[in-house]
Amino acid sequence: MLNVNKKLVLKVIKMLSVKEAQEKILNLALNINIKKVPVSDSLGLILAEDIISEDNIPAYDNSAMDGYAVKAQDTSGADKDHPVELNLSEEELSAGKVPIENLKPGFAMPIMTGAPLPQGCNCVVMKENTQKEGRKILIFKECAIGENIRYKGEDIKKGDKVLKKNRLIYPGDIGVMASIGKSKVLVFYPPLIGIITTGNELLEINRKLSQGKVRDSNSYSLAAQIKEVGALYRKYGIVKDDREILKKKIIQALDECDILLLTGGVSVGEYDFVKEVLGSIGAQLIFWGVNQKPGKPLAFLTYKDKFIFGLPGNPVSVMVCFEMYVRPLIRKMMGQNMLFRNSIYAKASHNFEHKEGRTDFTRVIIEKKDDRYFFKSTGMQGSGILTSMSEADGIAVFPEDKADIKTGDILQIYLIKKFSSSSQ
Ligand code: AMP
Ligand code: MG
């Protein structure tokens, strides 16, 4: 058993405003994890290098159509009623084949899409504008120099910077990198985030509820939020409110992860040991308590180069604190520059009660009427009403310096879903 008094090194410090708490987190120096990954695993990550092509793409002049490689001058005057007649070459050019013969004047050489052009050819007649008659080819349309030819390097030139460092990688970028033979690519690698849920009352997902027990939903909501932001997670299970077990799990998780999320046990209850145990292993308390609802007892600590969030146990507080504090930090570690969710300004559809002097994060439904956005409450706003998170399109910020919200007041709403007025 630990000596509680001796280990009680964490002091309660002044409650911060939301902005102060966010600044404390986001202003800390970060260990950015830059790693080489297979190009197929780089989707949605931020590029950590400039991508320069060592090849011309295409690498050679080639045909954009199935048809005949010809000399433009040999097709002059051809039209539907006056076709030009050319001789069929012996050689046929399919994709992947290297031409052996030069194209002779008065000849048409069959060529498929992507096949390299033979010497002497300066245009390709589409098959649709030709007719084969024995060893003769009738051309029904004049062909201009360069028609249906894809020139060497017309997409990418050798030495071109095709993608710039710090950009978000989209599917098209992956295709481009594959085309220039970039099999591995440097990216801002997503942090690994450990999840520990604490509480003697917690049950695994497949257990039947009984008096005094609740299923552990927090580890599921958090895992989903981490997945949504594109980071990695590792669950360390449900831990009883027991200092020794908690300490062991915390040490293991801090050894393995970049960020540790704990839920429950950070308030002022008799069994709220999280901060105390973190203090006993030498974690530095950056803050405890934010002037907000939900999520007032939020604790943030550092341990060596790791970050620790002591999230309150209430399921809504957990998710809202993740949105407002954990998610921006993860995005920063992933090299993103937009750290916060997109937000809109919308009008209140009804009055809301709000205590001045504290920030409230109210879960709201957004409606669009005549090009204007309106928001209404999801209903009960208790920190245990988890359905408020599943119903919400966004989180409205009721600012510290404002009392009750009146119909028509305009507030900032962080969008937590891909909102569109026609959705659902
Ligand atoms: P605590 O912060 O530990 O006092 O917990 C606050 C409330 O959140 C209590 O009603 C807990 O039962 C509930 N709670 C704590 N952890 C979880 C969890 N992992 N999943 C769902 N509810 C939880
Ligand atoms: Mg608890």
C-alpha cells in the first residue's frame, strides 16, 4: 500500500478557462513522429517530404487511342466521302511492345492505347475513323500532327516536384506516387493512444446490467473518436479503483503509448485515485479543472515526452473533452494545421439556460432554412445523457461572458458530423 500523504504531490491549481487550457496543451513542445510507410498506408496522413519524380511520365511518346499510327501528311484531304487509302504495315503495336520498324510513307501501322509510337509517326487515327480492306486501310478523316499522341513527360517531367511537404495525402496523390515508383513515403506518423477506463462499477460490453453497475462505454467512444481522427489506439481494459493495479497499468501504457487517456477517478470522490497515482510515478500536473460544463474535472499531465489526459468518467464529458482538447493535440502531432473542427455560426431556435462565468458545450441539432443555419438542443444536457452525443450535429459553445442564450442569438458551433441540410 502506498503512503497516500507522501504521494499526494498534486496540488489543486486555479481552474482555467477553456482557451487557457487549450493553449497549455497546444503550446507544449511535441515529439513529432516522422516515419517511412508503404505508400498505400499513407492515405489521409500529412506528407513529411517533398516528392520529386525521377522519371518522365509518360516515359515515351505513346498512343492515346486504338487505331493506326500514320504520317499526318498522308491523311490530308481525307473525309467520309473521299477516304485516303494506305498500306497496312506488317508490324502491330500493342501496349508494352517496343516498335522494331520505322513507319514508312504511305503506310498505317496498327497501334493500341499506350503502345510506344514507331519512328516516323506524328499522329494516330482512331480505329473508328478507318476501315480495313485486305492489306489496305481506308482513312475517313484527316489527322492533325500530334492528334491522339501522349507525349513523353507531358504529365510529369523528370525532376518535377509533384507533391509538396505538409500536404494531406488524397487517393490521387497515392496514384501519382505509385506512377513515379515511390513505394515508401515519409509521413507524420499518427500517435498511439492508450485507453484506460477506471471504476469498480464498470462492466464489459457483453455483461448483463445489475444494480450499481454500468457498461464501460467510454473506451468504445474514445476508440471510435481516435479512429475517426486517424490515430491509433490500444485498450488497456477496465481497471478497478485500486492504486496498485492502476499504477501498474499506467506504467505499462506510458511505456507503450504517446498519449494516455484515462477516464473516471479524476474528481474529488473517495475513490478518485488517478491524479494521485500519476503524481506518484512522477507525472507533472499541467492543470486540473477547467471552467466548463461538461468536463470540469479534466486533468492534463505530462510524463517525460508523453501526454496524459485524466478525463472525467461521465460519458458525455469524455467525448466533449476529447473533441476540445485531445483531438487538437492529436492533429498537431499528425502535422495538421487545422487543429479544431470546422465551425459555423448559427442562430438559436429557442432560449437556453446558461450560467454566466462558465463555458458550456451544448449538444445541438442544426437546421438550414433559407440559407441560414439554426440550432436547437438535442434535449436533456446531463453529462450522462450519451444519446445527446449521438443525436448532435455539433457542439455549441455558450461562452463564459454570456448569460442565458436567447432565440436568435448567434453562436459558434463545432461540427462533429458531416452536416448537410438534406442528410438523414
Ligand atoms: P467518476 O468520474 O469516476 O466519478 O465517474 C463519473 C460517472 O461516470 C459515474 O456515474 C460513472 O459510473 C460513469 N462512468 C465512469 N466510467 C465510465 C465508463 N467507462 N463508461 C461509462 N460510464 C462511466
Ligand atoms: Mg469512478
